[in-house]
Amino acid sequence: NRYSYSAVRQYLNSSAPLGAWWKPCDMFDIAPDQLSTIAGFLSGCSESFVQVIKPVAVKTYLNTTQDAEIGESETVYDKVFLPSLEEMYITPQKAGEGDVHEYWRRASGRTEPFAQYGTYPELIHYAVENHTSAQSVRLRSAYRGYSHHTWYVGSTGYVHNGGAYGSLRFAPLVVL
């Protein structure tokens, strides 16, 4: 569940062709199934758009079971990144993974963040290719109590955590 090592992070920040956007981060890494079927995310964007995207510092807290020896958090510098719990106006396990995005605060109509393990229709994401198909979306935040879970928002708007090894949709962020 280390975001800095994730295949989704490599995919989102790459304009490389099929088979070339992923590299193993340790000796246990295996290539994602999608490596042979899709090109890097940025390859689908115009060059002029990619040029105006600003790389930003993206902080993620690490899990507490295996990463404690390297520190409490790590920061990467990315053009495209997944939102954290905190950025989506969901109560984080540990504050400091980014500022609340005004969109999610306004969409919620709330004065307090969404709670973990609650269901919120305002958080439902829909497929780009089918605006009536609700999708589960992966977030950047690691579930800190396990070495293999990350947070996600389910297709019903349920905020939960689950295995980081699965393929889910995502709603990436950029800073222009």
C-alpha cells in the first residue's frame, strides 16, 4: 500500500506506450495486467495540456505495520495523483495528506468531513463512458493498520478500505 511504489502512480504520470510505463520498485513487484493493454495515462492528453500541468508535492502517510523504520510519511512530486481521504473531505486516519478540495466540501453541504465507514451518495463516482454506471474508486491514502490496504469509495458511496492489489477506477487530480 505504498503509493510511491504503486503501478497506478507510474501509469498516471507516464506518456510511455504499451509495455513501457511500469518498472518494478522492489524484487517482489510483478507487472500489472494492464501494462500490455494500455499506454501511459498522459499519452492520451495533448502535449499542450501536459505542459501546463504543474508537478506538486504529494504527501502520503505510510502504514504502521511495516514502514515505520523509514518514517511516518513520504512525499513524491507528481503531475497526476490520486486524492487522499483528507482532500475528498473524509476524516483521515492522520491529518496532513493535503488540503480539502473545495469541490468536495461544497458537494457535501456539510460543516464536518464525511466519516470513515459511512455511505454518502455525494461521493459516488460514475464511469466516463457510462454516466449511469457507479464505480468504486481508489484513493491515495494507505490504510495504516495493514501493509496491503488502501482507502477507497465504493460504488454506493461507502468509504472503506481494501486490498491495494486489486484494480479499481480512480478520479485523478492535476494542478494547472
